Amino acid sequence: MSTYKEIVGKKIKKVSSDPSNASTGEMWYNSDTGTLRGLALGEAWISAAPLSTGRYLSGSFGTQTAGVQVAGSNPSNPLVSNVEHYDGTGWSEETNYPASGQSIAGAGTQTAGIACGGSTPSMTSNAFSYNGTAWTAANSLPYAANNMASCGLAKTDVIYAVGRDGSSGNSGTNKSITFDGTNFANGPTHVTTRMFNTTSGAGTGTAALIVGGFIDPSPNAMTDCEEYNGTSWSATGSLSVATGFATAWGTQTNAVTQVNTPNYEGSEAYNGTTWSALPNIGITSPGGLYGSAAGSTGDAGWLSSMTPTYNAAAEFNRSTNAFTNGAWSSGTSLPSNRWNTTGAGTQTAGLCWGGATGPGTPTFLNSTFEYSGSSWTAGGTTPISSINQFGTGIQTAAIGGGGLASTGSNTTTAYTYDGNSWTAITATPIATKGAGAAGTSTACLIYGSDVPSSSMNQDSYLWNGSSWSEEGAMNTSFQNGASGGPTENTAFKAGTQFGSPESQTNFESYNGTAWAAGPALITAVQQNRGMGSSAECLSIGGYNEITTVERFNGTAWQTSPSLGTGRKQFASSNNNASGVSNGWVGAGADGGATVEHFTEATTTANVETFSTS
């Protein structure tokens, strides 16, 4: 019998604690716990950021970290042309497909893709190449077709199993089409007639795999799978559970697919011969029946268009690492409800002050609470009671002020906090309400305001620790929206403008001298809050108590995990020096007193204990 060292080339070491940099295949004996430990291969699904536009029957292609979803349909809009990219973190809106449609087939990569066929709205033979930025008309299919399973990791090597052509209807077809990067041509027939298999293909144009499908009449959902060797199709191992509207990705010898049960969240893996059960996806809904998926290998891929709103997504990973996606989780609630309140600091050293008990006829507040990440304790009281203050800084060195005071007037009052008490400082040059703020208690930039007939709607002012000076004006007005930045020259604003319509997609950043317009938000929003800096930030929640969160990654806005509770006019850790990680939001209508934490995605070694018997 071979020894572990002969097989792996390494000895089993004796250690007192698990190593932090273990490599694949390595094992060790932990003398402290008396166990044999090592890296284990895990298979798991994790939730992913939602699509910007929920839809089903979309085309898809690419990889887990460079994916594309094309067009589709949803209950409020029968045909859409939206295209979104997935980078492993979130979805961003990209150049629309040339036509609104559904059941379009996609293949290739994010920067060298091909999409064709579908219904736009009639069944079409049109095809378009994609370079990651623009769509260009390509040669047409031999005939109009939709619901085609595409098998092609490279644009120059694709075969399609046709679901329907102009004459097949719900009876489906057994036709196939090949693509060599320039021309489409008729391919060999496959074994079993099927339809509704738009994203059920995996592999390449010469080593392809198609999975399940739907056919009328019964049995409807199918377990049949087929392989293609570059010349002909042949039946291969059947699924354990039927899948009617299959979503699959990977290669001919390493693929993953979604199956219909239980509750449309099942999944299976293919090793080139047989299918075996995988962990459930964790998202149940009929939306999963019409999903999209992509991945160059069965070890890593994504699946989207789930839940009744067709915007939920999930990632699958097979690895010796354990993956956790970014997410919001419940924190400790504030001692009482707050609305139009202000926040600063971090998730483990936060600060919340001012605001009111709620809309209607509220009681204005001058109380302050400090947050440890697990509990709130009372801090010093502010010189005045007001709502919609500006605020930034850290728990032991914050600055705030302005807002609508309990007297009914907007105020110029400003003050700093030292971790115990608030101290009045020189008043702001102009009364503010809902102004943005970035920086520290000795270098703070404030900007924008909800004050009629005021130049402050676009102006900004800098506090240098002793006096205020006027800085560069913003390109557009701003009030009561997402703002922040750990320093005055990393300030940003997103969303709300002063005036009508208040909801906007505006985004600007400040470099210490001038404001510059940046990429627009995906969705117009107002009364949202911010976190991070001009290089990377979040726009969170907003009017109508939405749960929507968007993330600016330095280049574009993309979707981000949603809040658990919809809220507007709330407090946030707007100047988090660590970017968007480890931040918090709290209170606000309709958040009441609730608090949520944001935690970034993590990757850790999947260390497990092995049996020695």
C-alpha cells in the first residue's frame, strides 16, 4: 500500500494549530485537538447580487466572473433588450441588445460572444457578435429558430441544439446548427426531440453536452442528455431528476445543471458519464424554470432569473476554499425609533445622533448613541435638536450640524464630538438641510442643501478645523441623498437632487479642487444614503423604503446585495475608511430602530477533520 507521502509528495506534519496557508492536498496532525486535519473539497451554492432588471428566458454566456445575460421577458414587459455583466460581485447595465426579445441563444466570452435566434418578437434568424461593449450584426442562421441550447466556450467553436423552428411549435425539433466564428450551417440531428432548452448547453462545438428539456405531449420535463463529438450526437447518462427548462454550464466532462425538484432548487453534477446530486441552490421559485447560467467549468458558475421577481442569482463553487458572498445582516437595534437621523464611524465604532421620533408630528432629538457593533450606549447631547443634519468622522472625532431645527428653521449651527461631548464650532456660511458630508472633524467638506433659493444647492464648503471656506461647485444640485468619503478629497454624492424630479441617477466625485460627473446610477433614487469613498461606494435604500443597494466599483455602478429592511432618511457609516466593508445603516422610515451590517465577500480555506479509522 502506498503511503501518503508517496502519493502526495508531502509528510503529515505535527502542529499545535492549523496552518493559515495550507495548500491543496496537504494534511497535518493537530496536537492541540488530537485530530487529523486538511483541506477538503467542498461543493456549495451561495446567494449572489440580484439582477438589475428581473427577467426570464434570457440568453447567457461567459464565465463566473465575466458573465453576460441578454434580453428576456418579465411580467411587466413581455420583451426587453437589457444586457447585464456579472463580475462575481454584482451586475452592471451594459449596451442593450439590438432588439428586444426572448429565448435568444448565447455563446463565447464576455469580450468575444455571439447571440442569435430567439423571438424579437417573431422568431428570427438574426445573429449579433459582442465585444464586451458593442453589438455588431453577424451572418444569419440557416433558418429562424429559438430556444436553442448553445454549446461553445469560444465564439469560433459552437454547436446549437435547436428547440423550435418556424414549423415545430411545442413539439420541438431534433435539429442542430454549427457556427465556426463566421458562418452558421446545418448540423447533424440529435437523438431526442426537445424544446425550451435555451441555456441547457455546456461544453464546446466539438465536445458538447445538452441537458434535459421540455416536450409536448407528456412527459414534458425530461431526464435525457446527449453528447456531441464533433460529428454526431449520442445519448449519455440521464439526470436523476427531470428538468424541463434546463440551465447548465461547464464542459462535457465537468458540468452542472439545475433540476426541477425540490421546489425548483435542485442541482446535479456531470463527470462525463453519470449525474450525481449536488446541494440545493437555496432559492425556490417558479422563476428558476426559466433561468440563465454561465461558467467555463462545472467548478464555478452562476445561475440567475430566480424567485417570483426573476432577479435573484446564485453562484456555485467546487473548491478547497469556502466562499461567502457579501451580505447584509441584522445588528443590534437602536434604543428607540429615529427618522432623518445622522451617522458616522464604523461597524464596531459607530455614532448616531439627532433626528426625530418619526414623521407626522415628531419629537426632535438631541441625543447621541455610540455603537460597539453589539450594543448602543448613550453619548453626549447635541447643542440643538434638528433633523437632516450633515455628519461625518469617527466615533471619537465627528462633526455634524445644520438641518431643520425644532424651532422650524434651517440652521447654520455646527459642532464636533470628541467621544464624550459635542462642542459648538464656527457656524456654516449658509443654513443647510440634508447636506452631504465627507472627511474628518478637522477637514470636513459639506455640499448641497434642501434650502429653497439657496446657492448651497450646488455649493460646497470646507471646514479646516478653525474656519469655513467656499470650494468648487457641484455640476448638479444635491440634497438628502447618498454622500460620504473618509477624506474631503474622496467625497461623493449619488442620487437625489434639489428640485423636481427629486429622484436622479446623478453621481459626482470631488478631488480636493473640483467636482466631476461620473457614471450614472442604474436606477433613479432619492433619500438614499452612502458608504465608502469616491473610488468605491454604495448607494443604499431610498424613497418608498426600498431595499435596493447599488455599488460603484471605480468604473461603473452594479447591483449589490439588498437590505433586509427597506428604509429611507436613515443613518449610515458614510465615511468608512475601509471602503464599503464592515459598514452599518440604522433607523429611518420605515426602519424604525433596526440596524443592519454589511459584510464583504470572503474566501477561507475549507479545513476539515478527517477520520483516522
